[in-house]
Amino acid sequence: MLATIPGARDGADRAGGGASGPSAATPTPTATATANGSGSAAHSPPASGSASPTVQGTFRPPSPPPGAHREAGGYAWVTPKGWRRDVKTGSEVHYTSPDGAQELVAKSSLAHGDLMDAWRTSEENARQGRDYRKIRLAETTFRGRPAVVWEYTFTLRGDPWHARLLGFDESGKSYQVNTWYRPGREAEALQTYEAVKASFTVM
């Protein structure tokens, strides 16, 4: 699964179901205030992401944490209250904070080839973006599974943004949990992102 590049020209980042980034229409500030305007994600116990054995020795799908949204893409996650929900496709869902300073994305697609190779291709495509600067593109693990992280900064409509993407493969599908945010909100944005990642459950 290729990684989508926030702020890239339309089409340069969508081939192969790439990693999600802000579209030309997002992020946009909203004047709507909510009771939970702080943007904090609901804190729930981390999901194990592994199947549970039954008495008969078979396995059942993992249960998502309380309050999780089950998405058509085959995953569930706990998202911040009061954020705007935007379903891009059946497998890609975005949430934007009330002030437009952070966006969260989860998506899935069929896995094709080596994940790091695909994301290297996406990183090369990202270089066409305005003020794109790679911070890191590296292999890691997510709950014991091989994964890839990609961190970078870019400019969209004159505003600076910081992006963090996480991708991993499981059972023939690729999954992503991503965020991008205004640099001045980094501490709060990372707290929200970590809580959302901890809740992410493959169904």
C-alpha cells in the first residue's frame, strides 16, 4: 500500500491505495465549538490486536475497546469526542479537531508487496510537495508485527504541518493510523494520536 502525501497534487498520492494525508480541502478551521474542544482522545485500555482462544481451541476476532467505532475497512478505533467525521471511502475515515489543527486518519487496503518498498515510492512522490522535509522513514514494530513509520513536515496553503504515519500488514491487508497537526499543538496532538493508536484493533 503506497503512502498518500498530504498537500501533494491530486493523483500523485492515490495510486495503490496510498497512505492518507490532508486533501486539498482539508485541514480547514471550524468555528463550531464543542464541550470537548480540547481534542483529547478517549483513553481506553490498549487493544491487544490478537485473537482470543475459545474453550474448543478455535479463535475468535479480538474485541475492540469500549466506545470504539467499527469501520467498514475491517478495523475499529476510539476517536476523540466532538471531532468532525469524514468517510472518504468505505475503508478510509478521517476525524478533524474542532479548531482544524489536527486530523486523524485510519484506512485499510489489500496488501501488495513489501510495505517499506511501497512507502519509499510514496516518499519519493512526496518530494513534489511544497516545503516537504523528511524527518524519518524507518522500519519498526507495532504490537510485535513489522511496521513502517514515516514522519515529515510540509506546507499547505501557507501553513506548516507535521505528519506522522504508521503502517503495518496483517492477514493480507495493509492498515494505517496517521495524523498531521499544526506544530504549535504538538504535545496535545501526540497525546491524542498515541491514545488512538492504542485503541486501534484489526477485526
